[in-house]
Amino acid sequence: MDVFVKIAEQRIKQAIDNGEFDDLRGAGEPLIFEDESWIPEDLRLAYRILKNNGFIPPELELRNEIINLRRFIETIDDNKERVKKLRELNFKMTKFEIMTRKPLRLEQFPEYESRFYEKALK
């Protein structure tokens, strides 16, 4: 395998030296990778069309709400309010799981994951 890697590296260096990569579209801009793994495969094309036309699928809107609510909970000092918002977060996460027919991965929310394991071990 090392032979192929060396050949590829050599050809890439030659192309750079020849200026073949100088005028590429998007040069110098960060690459944007979209995670569509949470979208069922049969809906990905439809969602991409909606997104390209300025519409946000309900699952994506709910996912954004979950992320924003999680950040907001971190700023709350009042325990009663925090518990209320945690219940709201639980509801939204359950709704998201039902909508996508795929569970929300706990590793996306490390502080939530640790609480889950703490309760499970009691």
C-alpha cells in the first residue's frame, strides 16, 4: 500500500508545482461537509431540494432547537427553571427520535450522556 501512497503523493506534488490547483473554484475557502446521516435515505433528495429553496425540514428545525436549548440550559442558574428546560429538552429529543425513526446519539450531547449513565448505574 505504501507504494500507491508514494505515487499519489508524487503526482499531487507535481500537479501543485505545475499550478494545476491554482484556479480551482472555492480555493482558500473552508470545505463544508453536511451530516445527512440523521435523514432517512429515501428523504435525503427531497430535503436537499427543500433546503436549496430556502425551506428547513421539520427534523432539522427540531434538531437546531435541541442544540440551542442545550446551550441555553448551561446558562440557567435557577434550579427550578433548569429542571423545566431539561424536561423540555427530553421531550424534544424523544420527538426527534420519533420523527427520524432513528435514536439521537448520546455522544452528541456528552453532558446528557454522563447523566444517563449515572442514573443507569444507581
